[in-house]
Amino acid sequence: AGWAEIDLPLLIDWPNRPRSAVNHAAGKPSRTRWRPLAYDAANDITRLALQPLTGRSHQLRVHLQAIGHPIIGDTLYGPAGDGAPRLMLHAGGLELAHPASGQPLVLYSAVPF
């Protein structure tokens, strides 16, 4: 399947720090691309690839919760007691400029779950 996009403005929820929230009036532009990778029908769970296009605090977690699909194991934005041993969010790859040389640095890490 192709990529879809969540485009919802986010703002730090100061009274409830460290939480962030969707805020259409004062939030900063925030965009996340997502696509399904696999579906586990027995548990009604979908594994997604996520790509943040902006870099807001808790962006991936808030965006998925806002569309009604919180990340499994998310004790801050998801339902309590979903049975996950940890937050099921993993950076499979990162690309950035090396801090000393400025050369492109590409890192990969297999998903452990």
C-alpha cells in the first residue's frame, strides 16, 4: 500500500506536561507519513512504517492517537493496560549529517518486536 499523511498542528500541553496535543488554533504545523506493513488479524494489530516530516515533541505518538490508533504500549497517549511490555515504537533507520565531518550518516537497526 502507498503512503498516507497526517497533517495536524501540535502544541505542548503545558498544564499536562510532558504531553503534547493537537491544537488547530495555536499549534505548529506537523506532518507524519505512514503506510501499513503487516496486519495481524488475530490480534487486530497493524504494523506501520512512520516517517515524520516535521519534528515536534511526541509527534508520532500524538498523531496516531489523534486519528484513533494509539501506538501499542504507549502509557502516555494510549489506553491503559494494553498488555505490551514497552512502547512499540522503534527507529529502524536514521539519516543525519555526521556532527564532526558533516558527511551523511545512515544508521539502521532491526525491529526487535
